[in-house]
Amino acid sequence: MTDVSLRAPGLPLGGTARRAWRFAMRHLTILIGGTLLFVLIAVSVGAPFIAHYDPIALDVPHRFRPPGAQFWFGTDNYGRDVFSRTLYGGRVSLMVAISVALLSGVIGTFIGLLAGMFRWLDPIAMRIMDGLMAIPSILLAVAMMTLWRPGVLSVIIAITVPEVPRVVRLVRSVVLVIREQPYVQAATAIGTRLPRLLWRHILPNALTPIIVQATYICASAVLLESYLGFLGVGIPPEVPSWGNIIANGRTLVQIAFWVILFPGAFLGVMVLSINMLGDGVRDLLDPRLARRL
Amino acid sequence: MMTFVLRKLGSTIVVMLVVAVIVFLLIHLSPGDPAAIIAGDRANLDDIAQIRQSLGLDQPLAYQFALWLVRLLHGDLGISLFTRLPVTDLVGQRIEPTLALAAVTMIFAVAMALPLGILAAWKVGTLIDRAIMALAIVAFSFPIFIIGYGLVYGFALTWRLLPVQGYTELARGFWPFLQHLILPGLTLGLVFMALLTRMTRATMIEVLGEDYIRTARAKGLGTSAVLLRHALKNAAVPIVTTIGTGIALLIGGVVVTESVFAIPGVGRLTIDAVTQRDYPVIQGVILLSSFAYVLVNLMIDLSYGLFDPRIRTT
């Protein structure tokens, strides 16, 4: 047995297929999750080339067709092709999920860094975060959507707000540990200013848990968007998001189950693949994290 | 012990106050005119003015907050814009199905998660462990309504073992009551189970690596005694904490689950309020469920202090 542990696990040097194979087998969750996610992203982005029907245009004569050769996933109550709508819906859901992960990641990291560094700010910020976390995320998002004009941006913000405290807590807990490390104290001692200290010395060490957490937020944002749609307060109904297709399909579940089944299954597989990727990356980058997330 | 209780109680009150401020500010920080949005597109100026007045939005902010807080402390959550009934009455009428669903969900989840989590930790790395973790991540990833409709299709429509949807009051017999709760409880229970199983497994793996477990094994204790009496007892705190923080997830899940199974509970009340843009009801439900979450977690925290003297002093 050759010792591969000295090399970076992601780079099978020498390019031997055997090493790549061994890496893939050891990190099966990353392989499966990554492949699934890649396929889903590819078919969503490539929707105009794959789906032959307009996802929005009405085609009433062809309504309620069950899945078959012409309409792979059947059609809905307006004759719209469920396959097209599912693929196009993936684009909207992905866009929402990535925006939420980025926004809550950036805002949460910022607040978390400050809360971790300033002792006077810490209790104030953390009590606000405790309060936000006590409100169930679905209810908080629903309340915001009732008060705002419906729109993609509103949905993104309504899903971001409940996710921010999770990032803040995580970043703060990491900062509290890093802050006491000798190299940070050394940097402070030679007069490093705070922004540089945060950016150069503290943030890089907090990055791994933030990335893993952002992956999980992506997954939960996809789910939350669909719940908002299901409850009727999501993105405006004319946009074919998964939440909206599901909201419409829900009223048809007795007569045309395929309208909700296919987008729901796609959604489930997408969330599953993101979660698997998150688990895999977490174990790969830092096994000690397993307990904290 | 007394200072421990008082300290926990104090921080709970602070969190509840923060929740109240957030919920209060929600309507005031909204871009645009919330009264106009609540009134809808077909409303005229009089309607909007009336809604603004009944929500108290025409008063100065500080005055509104003080008034709102005083009312809240008297247990007054406001009046529904739609039915003109007090929000507390509306919630009171709908609380039974919701509590019943939450209880059945919790029983299902814990009954599935503990054995699965312990088994996975004990057999860590094996096929059994991988299968259990795969089940957990799938249950955690699929939306509640897909799991719910799937269970309805199997158990209610195909095998006709259980009712499709609806709710029967406990007063009309225990079996009809339970019958209607099995599928919704299982649906939401699966999601909650996934969360708990992952936590149970992770904690048990950590505990099973401790020296006292090796000692227990070395002195000849049986597997079940080691797992349950020595390991699970010491893994209990993180597991119970996860149950506590999971309450927020549970409450959100109840709203969706009640919607899937047409259960006339608080979740259904919320969704009806959303379609009618009945903001005081939504606000009241948010406050009550957040307070419920905070109080359950207070109780859990206090119970730690009772069982484990070390926690009291930290």
C-alpha cells in the first residue's frame, strides 16, 4: 500500500485512475451528491435546449394529459408541459437558493465577526439572534411575504432573514476560539489594524465552517421557497418556480398527481444532493466539524 | 439552584422581549404601506385608512409599541381583521388538533430516532449505519408535502388502512382521533426523526469512544447495558437539546402538514389568515409559537440543572 495520506486528498498526483477511483470510493457522498447536483444544474440551465414546450404559454386543448411520449411529465390544468415547467422551475429555485446562501453568508459572517471581536456588542447581537431563532422560519417568512409586494426579491429576503442567525452563531463561536490563538495575539501586538486582522487572520480560518453552513442553507432555501409557494405566499404565480408549480399542482392532486409529483421529486433530489455534498465536504475539510453543525 | 433558575428565567424574559420587538417592528420596517398591501388591490382609500387605524398604524411609533406591549402583557393579541374576534379566542378554538399533531409527531420521531441513531453509532461504518444515514438524509431533504402525499397514496388510497385527511376530536372516541393523526404524525415525524437520528448517532459515537465505556465493557457488561445505561445517559443532553431547538422546525412543519391533511388547527388558521391578509392573526400566531418555543427550551434547560449539578454552576 502506498501512502497517499501525505498528499492533498483532492489531487491524485501522477494522474493515475486508481487513485482517483480510491478517492471517489472513500468520499462516496461527494461523488453521488456532486453528480446528481451537476446533472440537475445542467438540465435547469440548459432548459431552453432540452424542453421543447413553452413553460408559461397556455395550451388548453392539451390539458390534463398524463405522462407519456409527447408530454414526458404530463400537462397541467392549462395544458402547460410539466417537464418544461419543472426544468425552468429549477432555474428559479437555484437562483433563489444561491442568492439566499450568499446573502445570509455575507451578512451573517459580518455580524458574527463583529460580535466575536467586540465584547460590548456580543451580548446585544446574540440576544437579537436568539430572538430571531425563536421564531419558526416558515412563519417569519410567511409574515414578511404578507406585508410585502410579492416578488422574487421579497422571497429571497424573507428566506434570508431567518437563516442569518445560524451563520452569526457559527462565525461567532469560531471567532471566540481563534481570537485567543497566539498568532492572532501576535498580530495584535505588532499593531495590525482590526479590518486587516479580521480579513487576513480570522476570516480564512472561519471559512470552512461558513462554506459548509452555506451549503446547508442552500438546501433549506430550496425547501422553504417550495413551502412558501405551497402555502400561497411565494413568488408571483406567473413565474414557474418549483414553489408555484407545486402550489398549482396541490389543488390538482386528486385528478392529476403528476403536476406535483415530478417537480416535488426533482426538488427533493436537488435538496438531497446539496445536503450530501455538504456532508461530504464537511467530512473532507474538517472532520471535527461533524459535531458542531 | 435558585440563582441558576433565576438566571435562566431572566434570559428567557429577555429573549421573549426581543421576539416581541422583532414581531412589532416587522410591520413597521416593511417597505411601502403595509395597510395598503393588507387591504389588497381592490381597496379604496377609506378601506386602507380603516385598516391603518385598526392596526394602530396612525399613531406615533413609541406610543404604538407601549400600547401593544401593555395589551400583550394582559394577554390581548389584538382583533382579527376578518372575523372581528380576539386572536386569542381564534387560536384557542384551534389549539387541540395542533397540540395533538405535535405530540404524535414527537412520539413517532423519538421512537424511531433513538433506536436508529444508537444502532448506527454502534455499527458505525457498516452497511447498516450507511443505510440508516441514507434514510435520514432522504427524509430530511424531501418536502413534507411529497412525503405526506406519498403516505396518503399508499396507506389511505391504495391499502385503505387509514383516512385520507381530516380530523376527529378526542371527545368523539380515541381510535377515530388517533386514526386521523397517524399519517400526518408519521409525515412530520419522519422529518424530525432525520434530524434526531443524525444527532443521536453523532453524540453516541463520541460517547462510545470514552474511557468509561471501555471500562464498562472490560468489566463484562452486556452490550445493551453499555449502550443504554452508560452511553445513552451521557449522550442525553445534546439529544434533548436538539429536540428543544427542533421545536421551531416542528412548529413550521405543523403549518405545512395541517395544510396537506386538512387538519383544522392553528396552522390552518394561519394559512387562512394569509389568504385573507388578516395580519393580526398571523402576528398573534408567530408570537404564541415563538413563546412556546422559548418556554419549552427554558424547561429543558432547567431540567438539565435538576439532573446534572455541574450545569448549574457553569
